[in-house]
Amino acid sequence: MRVCVIGAGVSGLPSIKACLEQNIEVDCFEKTSSIGGLWNYRPNEDNVGANVMASTVVRFNF
């Protein structure tokens, strides 16, 4: 079996992991050059797709 996952964000990454754990081939298509989806916050870049506020990142920064 072969599976296609659209997006390497908060839902896509666990889907890929679950497939790999079951020895299922996975192809992932991500429109950006990095993974993480909306949780990929980069404050120094003009990232139009990022909706996470800096305060959210700071609260969960360990």
C-alpha cells in the first residue's frame, strides 16, 4: 500500500509517522520549504502563512 499525505503540519506529521510504523509507504506533499504548518513560527521572516502569535510560542518555549 502507498499513501499520499497533503501537508507536513500538525495533522500530516502524525499521519506520516503512523503510516511508517505500519510499514506503509508515504509520499508527503508540502507547499513550503519547511515542516510544521501553522506552528512553524519564524518571527524574522515575512511568513504570510503563519498564524501563531509570538506570545503563544513564548508560553510553550521550554
